[in-house]
Amino acid sequence: MQQTHLLQRFKQSIERMLSKPTTLLNPLEAYQLWAENYDDADGNALLFAEGRAVQRYLGASLLQNKDVLDAGCGTGRNLQMLQEYHPRMIAATDLSPNMLDKARTKIDGSTPTSLHVARVEQLPFSDASFDFVLCTLVLGHVEKLISAISQLSRVLRHGGTMMITDFHPFGQLLGWHRTFRGGKDHQQRFYAVKYYAHLYSEYFDSFKQTGLELIRMEEPTIDESLIRFYEKAGRTDIYQRYKGYPMLLIFEVRKK
């Protein structure tokens, strides 16, 4: 019995070792590669929790006849939702041309929409161009947070609102990775995307410096609604270990 238990523990240790990311990529390299199969996955706990929060927020927002920016839109997972609220126009940016190619397939023609290859630190828009800005799971990939927040604030109109989601800094401190599989067969190699742990104080200072007022902040945690993702991956041990830990930071801010 003891021998069987030791063998199981040894097997789990080997599996954890082998599952660690083999290659750390910068965001552009990572998302260029990941774009090919980014939409193929059934989902993961982080994206599910984040998407649920975004959907709840957008459902309570008044976007009709508003000018909207989706900064760092990726494959356009939020574009379909944004179109449903009948904004006047949508602009979307991403640093990865391959991700934008996927995003183009999500445009239904109901709303004038333009896509732009651009980093969030260098947005190609005039000052005060938008009534609402959405920036999801992007700023953790930016080393100097103030450079991105300054740009987002610059293009937002006075009185306009912005929703930001980011990886919770606790995750970085605990050694969590933003990972994916890529390669010719999509399972060939295991990669991680480089990201930075931006603490609350860094966000609050950036908001203050750029004329943004904090309206609301949330910290979604690992809870019972996410257990199915861990069960599917065969990692209920991870769920039990980190249940109750925050996984995301969500901010709603307004331009003064």
C-alpha cells in the first residue's frame, strides 16, 4: 500500500515537471503562434471567469450609439458581444496580425468596425476618440504600466468609462504561468507568455496620474463554478490547493 502511494506521488511529480512550460515567449511571438489554435480550446478557468465578468459588465452598460475601443482584442472574443449592444462604431487593436486575422471573422457587419495592428502603448487614434474602452488581459504583458494607461486615457473622452481586466499579481508570485500548446500538431510544445505582476498601487498611481477615477474593483477567485475546468485537466489537486485565491483584477474607471 505504501509502495503504491509512493509510486503515485512519483508519477504526479514527473507529470508536474513535464507540464512546466518549456519555452518562455514575448507576447508578440506567443500570440502570433497561439492565434492558430487559440479559439480551438474548450476554455479554461481564467478565460471563463474573466469572460463572465465582462459579459455582466457590458450587459449593464449603455453602449448604444457610442464609440467603442477594444484594445488588445486578440481573436475578437469580445467583438461579438460588443456588436450586440449597437455602438456607433468599434475600433479594435492587437499587436499580433495573426490574432487580428481571426478577429475579422467575428465581425458581422452590423456595426462599422476597424481593426488595427498596434501595441496598447502606441494607439493610432486621436485624443478623446472613444466613449468606452475595453482592455482585457493585456496590461499584464506591458512592462511599464503607466505607458499603456496613459494611452488608454488619452483616447478616452471626458466622462467616458473603461473596463480593464488583468492577471492577478498573486498568480505571478505563486509561479502561475499563462500557457498554451503550439506547433505543427498544436500539441508539440508547451509555451508560456511573458507577463508582469502589476500591484494595486501601480494601478492606482497610474489612474491618478492620467486623470482616471476608480469606480469599481473586483477580484474574482477560484471557486466552485470553476472546478469543472480543473477536473477536465485532471488537476483537482490544484483546485483544492488554490480554492479561494484571487485569479483576476478587474477595474472600472471613468475619465474625469
